[in-house]
Amino acid sequence: MFPGSENPDLGHSPDLCIFDDKCKEKRYSLCMIKSFRHAGLEKFFQSGSKAGIQPDHAGKLNRQLTRLNVAKQPADMNVAGWAFHN
């Protein structure tokens, strides 16, 4: 878990991602996840709300999203049971 995280269940801090809203151009970011196609997944990632996801998937989604967000290379996602392939 990151220090300063608003929601201790998320395992990440939204403060780590810094974007320039005026030009929509990334200036600096420590985060791998840049955007979401699924609104419920984005809401879960940002706030921990389970409203847009299957509640029984929350634990695994949290682990996967946290791992993905801090990954530096594809091999960082190579976790037993996640069917990683390259």
C-alpha cells in the first residue's frame, strides 16, 4: 500500500498520477494505468466503489490493478495463477 492513499483498500494512491488537464498531455506519471474503457472499473480503481463491478471480484481486481499500475515492464505481471504469456 502506498502512503497517503485515500482508501486503504485500494493499495495505490491517486496522488501518484499527475496530468496537465489544460492540454491533456502527460507531464509526469509514476502510474502505468492511463485510462479505462469500463466506467465501473475506473470508479473501483479510484474510489473502491463496487457499484460497477461484481463485488466478489473486488479482491482479485484490486490485486491485479495495483500490480499493473506499478509495473515497469510486462514481466512484472508474471504472477502464479494469472496465466501470463508473452
